[in-house]
Amino acid sequence: MNKKYLLITILTCTTMSIASEADINSQNLKYMYEGAKEIEMLNRSMEAGMREHNQKVQPTLTQTSEKIIDNTPIENFQDRKNDYYLEKNIPDAKNTKVKVTVVGDMIKIVTTTDIKKKVTTENGMGESSFSSSTTEELPIPFNSNIHKMTKEYKNGILKISIPKK
């Protein structure tokens, strides 16, 4: 409520300072106060409408976090003649981002999948989103030149090649 009075006071003072320069009579001041009352009524009406809307449509936010231990065998680099090579299939290539970094003596592969859907209910429209992130760390082969590592992610297939020293 303090904000409303402050707003009206500022508007009134500003208007009055402009009005005093023009030497406006008390009849014009009456119209200025009526305008402020009208703004206050509109403000109350908008707040009531927003309260009513918010009571009808309650946002639903469900967040779950789950850590899963994956028992599938760890993929490792193939030892080829001139390099070490890893090819990894990444599911849902359309919605998945892949980031490959070197952390110490490990190669870190982070895959992040984000899926968003528009949802229509009897109360209106909304958006449903799903996000999943997977991190995998693989040891860097001993006699490899990590500074010349190449990586490519295309059509759901991640390819990493590290030349031998």
C-alpha cells in the first residue's frame, strides 16, 4: 500500500509543480485528483484480476534428480596404428549436446539432453521440460599426444582421435 501512496504523491507533486507555473485554479486541481483516484481504482482492479487468475492457474513445477549407476562396460579407446580412437553412439542426437574436455589425465564427455513440449490443459497452455545430463570420464592413453586430439559429433555419433607420440 505504501507504494501506491508514494506513486500518487509523486504524480500529484509533479503535476502540481507543472501546474503552479501555469497558475491553474482549484477547479483544475480537482480534475488532477480525480485522475489519481481513477488510476488507483484501475490498479486495484488489475491486482484483483491477477489474484483471481493466479488462483485458477497454479504453476506446476516438479523437479526430480536421480543418480543412476550404469553397469554397462566402459567404452575405451581402440589402439590403432597411428592413434587411439573412440566412437560412441549418443542417443537422441536432435536434443542432445555433447561437450568433450580434458581434465588432468582424463577425457571428460558430458552429454546433456533437453526436451521441451507444449502442454494444453483445461486451464490453459504451458510448457513441460525434461533435462538429463550424463558424465563419463575415460583415462587418456599413456603414449598419446593429447594436444592434437580431434573430436567430431555428427548425427548422434561422437568420434575422438588422439595421435600417438
